[in-house]
Amino acid sequence: MTTWPDRPHTALLVVDVQNGVVVEAHDRDAVVGKVAALVARARHEQVPVVWVQQTDDEFPRGSDTWGVVPELDPADHEPRIEKEHGDSFEATELAEVLAGLGVGRVVVAGAQTDACIRATLHGAFVRGYDTVLVTDAHTTEDLTAYGAPPPPQVIAHTNLYWGFQSGPGRTATTATAAEVDLTGARAGEGTGGLRPWSAQ
């Protein structure tokens, strides 16, 4: 139960699915397809879709690298948040936008898993939101040259640990794109019965 009891609604946060961000992302087309399906379902179910875009020297506003990938098409009425930090809430209007929509629960998808997705999940959680990570709708690039695990391991580990995040008055859960209930129910969400010490 969110710590925002007067905010009964859910929003889908689509984080940084931009041309320059996902150009070398692991399983890019499949993940973008899952995000597109989530967006279509959210619109059909009248769940707000909020688009987040990294906007800085590397991704300047209006550039091709900054733009949302062509498979996705943000609607004019859907909020767009520009950020300079990993956490989509940091120095942005996201919290105010969600408050205006009566949102106390966020469903998170996008890129990159080990950067802006993790930061945004934690940012939402510490601010009191129920959070759902869509396990098959986030991705990252290969950073093994810098000492990171391969992308499938990064994704799997993030999916594993997020389901065991805990705090008073809010929930952290995971679900596949097919399982997630965008309207706010918890049916089908969870960790599949896994425990960190028994995960394969």
C-alpha cells in the first residue's frame, strides 16, 4: 500500500527509450516491442503514460539521439519529463506530475537497467510510491569492458533483488509485461516464489 493513500492511480513510466540510449542495448527490439505493448495497453485501460528523456550534452533536446525511438509515439497529451540525472525524480517535475494525476503506484520500464532504471525505482520507492519493475521491458548495453557483468546478468540480478526491496507503507514488486496489472491490482505480480539464497 503506497504511503500516498489519497493517490489511488497507477502510471506507466517509460524511461529513456531514446535513439541514442538504446542503440546498442541488449535485446533492443524485443524490449522496445514489450514497451510498445505496455503503452498500448495503458492507453486502452486509461492509465497515464509518462515519458522520461535524458537531456544533457550527450542527448541535447531536439537531436536524433535525444528522440524517442520510432517504434514508440508519445501522444501530445502525455506528460514528458526531461532529466539530467539517473533518478527521474531528481530536479524534475515528475513528482508534481504524478501528484496531479493522483498516482501512488508506478510501473517502470525502459533503459538503462543498471543506471536510470535502478535510480528511478529507488527514487520512487524512497518517495513513498509502490513500484513495479517490468522484468522483460528494461535493458542495458554491454559494459563488460568496464568490469560490469554481461547485460543478461545485470537484468536478471535487478529483477531478482527488486522483488525483495522492502519498506514501511509501500511495496516493491516485479512482473512480466504480460502479467503486470496496470490498473493497480497486485494479482500476478511478485517474485515467482524465489528467494535470493535459492535463486538459480
